[in-house]
Amino acid sequence: MPIDVMMPFYGDVAQFRQAVTSVLGQRDGDLRLVVVDDCYPDPAPGEWLESLDDPRVRYLRNETNLGVNGNFRRCVELVEADYFVVVGCDDVMTPDYLTTVRGLADGHPEAAVIAPGVEVIDDRDRVVRPLGDRIKALLAPRARPGEPVVLRGEVMATGLYHGNWTYFPSLLWRTAAVRDVGFRPGLEIVLDLALLVDLAAVGRSLVYDPTVVFRYRRHDASVSSVHAVDGRRFAEENAFFAVEARRCAARGWPRAARAARLHATSRLNHAQSRVATTAGRLRNANPNP
């Protein structure tokens, strides 16, 4: 049965082409690629997709710009398969991505989410390990390639509150489970984390295998990076974790409530961002020390 690869698009056209090529180059070709253009001003992406003449590809353009959250929701609405992934228009799947996640889903039919191993790349496709991603690696569950671990309930939520070690564009989702819970409205940065902990709250599980089959692009123009600079990211995170701490306490999950109150990784990222911003302002104020 096909897996739906949903790709919300608004960004660099060259990276978009690379992302599409990686999807269509999967060894497991039983897929449907749906590109949802959020009113990007250049018509070239749609024209290029049509020139591919691949029956697995569908291109849609929103009537109005929906923004990050709105376009993700639109992608989920358009899913037809039992499983889907919302891949970034600048990320890259290795040729074995679909083979790997499909195998994990087949082996764990009860799981709502499949999380494969990820490596981070920069604008030039070089593998990089920024501090935040090194911390993600430390927070991820201990597992060996080919020996997946299953997380659920308070254990799953607690680990994610300590720090969201997953990479949203790499995750394979069970469609029915996601539609039962849905993305929370009003969130731009932590909408994926909210969905994961909401799934944990209703007893759904996540399967993690560290076998690297996905390349996540980290760059300054990403939504999370831009919002970190202007402070919106951390304002949203602080409000989210405050709500989560109360919800977990009411649910009888004391460890998860404590982790949400601390949200240590988010605080560390905020402090690091403030230091970097201050350093940048000092350099700009005194360009020739």
C-alpha cells in the first residue's frame, strides 16, 4: 500500500528539487508525493513538477497563504494512505528511507509514530553537528540500529519534555491516530511536540530505530531559527510547557509534569540564542575591534 509523502512548499527552489528527487528516488517506490504550495511567488516549482510527468506526483497550490501550521493541517487533510510523512521541502531522504520506516511500521502495527535515525546537513549538504543537535542525540532513547525501542505514556512524554529529540520531517505517522488527535491550533514552533505528547496522553506509542535514513537540513532561514532570533519561539515554548505541566499533574504523571516545568533544553536554547544575539550586536556596534 502506498505511503503518502506530503511536502508543504515555500522556500528555496533548488533545495526543493533536491528534496523531490530524493523522494522519487526511493528504492521502495510505492508512494504518492503531494506538494502543497503555500502561494510561493515563483511558478517555477509547479512547472518543474509537471515536467517530470510522474503519475505518483500531485501538485496543489493554496488559494491563500496558510502559514506553517495551516499548511501542515492542509497536508494532513489531503492524506489518503494509512501512513504519511510531512517532509520538509529542503530535506533529503536516503534511498532506503521508505523501506526502513515501512518495515518498522509493519513490525509494530500498534505504533502511531515511527522515528528513524537522522543526520543533519547544512546549506551545502555537509553533515554538521551543531550544539542543539548534539544535545538531541544525547536525549534520544538508547537503541542500536536494527534494534528499535518502543515508547509510550508518561515515559514517552517525559523524555520529549526534557527535549524534543525527534525530527518532525523524518517521522512516519499513522493517519488514523493523527486525525484522532490533530494538530493544536495556534502553534507554529512546537506543533509537532504537542502532537507527540497528545498521542502519548491517549496511550499511543512511538517506535525509534537509530538507523540513519534521513537528512535534515539545518540553516538560518528555517522557521525555528528565524523565530528564535525574534523571541517568538521561546514565548510559544514557555506558554506551551506551562500548560503541559498542569495537564500532566492533573493526569497523575508527576515525572512528566516536572520535566515540563523544567523544560531544560528549551531554556538552554533560549540562553544560547540570547548570548549569540548579544555577541552579534556587539560585533555590529564595533566591526573593527
